[in-house]
Amino acid sequence: MTYASSQYQKQSGSYLSCREIEVMAFRHVNSLLANAKDHQKKMTALSANLKLWSLLSMSVERVDSPLPPVLRDDIIKVGLWSMRYSNAALNTSKDLKPLIDVNNDMIEGLSAAPDSHPVAHVPSGAYSTPATRSSLELVG
């Protein structure tokens, strides 16, 4: 748990998990993106999206991150794409729907029960794909 989220819990009296806080943050940013009908709202929404993905990327890069390396790498790759797209959209008329879609995918993943996707044991060498490749590369 980060210092900021622990301070939030102390001040608010609520005890939300880190995942619940992240879901709330993604929903808030998606709301801003969906309602960005003028230039100022678009700038605010894209700024919030950049901050969210920047913070998330920094947190998964930490040495004490509990996430598996492949998942960390994938989150960083998606975050980099989202930040590049957000930066490009700041000065052009790019559609914000792809950002909303990616954030919705994150909401879905964070909202899933941690053990709802049991991992089956796969014998070593069962697949010809090297273990160092990310799941994004495997999917295409």
C-alpha cells in the first residue's frame, strides 16, 4: 500500500483495498474522458489519464511490487501506449474512445476476484514460446 493510500484511509475512515482505489481512479478518469466535449475538459481529462498511468507504471516498477514480472511488463507497455496516445491527443483531434476502452479493460481486470482465474500447472517445455515473452506478444 502506498503512503498516499494509507493516509487516505486514515483520513476517510474507510478501508478500501488498493484495487478498489485503483478501480475508482480509472472510473473517474473514464468519466472525465467521456465528458470531454470542449478543449478545456479534454485537456483536464487527458492530464488525469497521464497522471493515472504514470503513477500506476511507477508503482509496478517498484522492487517490492507483488505482481509477476510478465504482468508488470504488460502493465508498463499498456501504460506507455496510453501515455503516448494521451500526449498525441493533447494537440490533435484524436478520438478518446481507445483510452476509455483500455481503462475499462483495467477496471474489469482489477474488479475480478484475485483467484477467479486459477492458473493450471503447465509442464516445462509444453509450449515452444520462451518464458521471457510477454502475454501481449503471445496474443499478437
